[in-house]
Amino acid sequence: MEIRYDDADKSDIEELIELRLAYIQEDFGETTPEQRVTIRAQLQDYFLRKLGIELLAFTARDAGQIIGVAYLQIIEMPANPNLKEGLYGVVLNVYTEPEYRGRGICTTLMRNLLDYGRLIGLGRIDLSATKEGYPIYEKLGFREKDGLYREMRYQIRE
């Protein structure tokens, strides 16, 4: 086994969709066939439009097959004193196939993602950590947010 790290491109979309669906199943539980059809169609369209532009997919491959991925969404907003360039990133999900876990793949993917963020001048990178991922992200330097504002959400659709 020799793991190779690189970035996904549009030729990898089918594999990225399968990994995203596996991540969703682990994170959200079982989905209905109708949900999978809808999600698959949206992912196909989204990856075609955004991959390599606003969305980077850092991958780990074994024998050419993607076995791990970390997504970085690049967001531009009006600058402020804490974000002078107006650019930041959000880690959308990190997923490693179960049989490859515990081998440092997530850590390497995240280091590659962080290096890229520094290279392009992101002001910060945000993520929401699972219980399993928290120690890895903390070891890499992520800290819990503390500030004047509280995270809130208005759910329009289920």
C-alpha cells in the first residue's frame, strides 16, 4: 500500500460523490432512495460548477482510488479588521474509508489543506468537528471559537 496525496479534478466527480454519500450516511444515518437521488444530482451539478474554483478536494489515493478526502470551500466576503483580505475557508467534510483509518491519512490531508490555505492567503479556516475528529484538529492548531457573537441558524427547509 502506497498512499498518494493530490487534488481531485472533474474526472474524480463520481468517486467524490460516493465518498460524500458514505460520509452523509455515517454522519446523518440512513437516507431514503429519494434523498440519495436528490443528493447525488445536486452533488454532480455542484462539483461540476465549483470543483477547482471555490471548492478544493484534497485526496488520498491507494492504487489510484480515492480512499480519503478533505474539502475546502473558499469564501470571499467584505474585508474587516479581522479578515483584511476578505478570504477565508470552511472545511466541509473530512472522510477516510473505514479500513484506512488510524494511519494518519486525515492528518496529512488536513496539513495539505492548511498549507494551501496559507499559500493562497486565507485569513482563517473554520470547521465543525465530530467527536472523533476533534483531537486531530486540535493537534493541528484549531481552537474553539470564542467571540462576541453566538452561532445561530434559521432553518428554512428540512
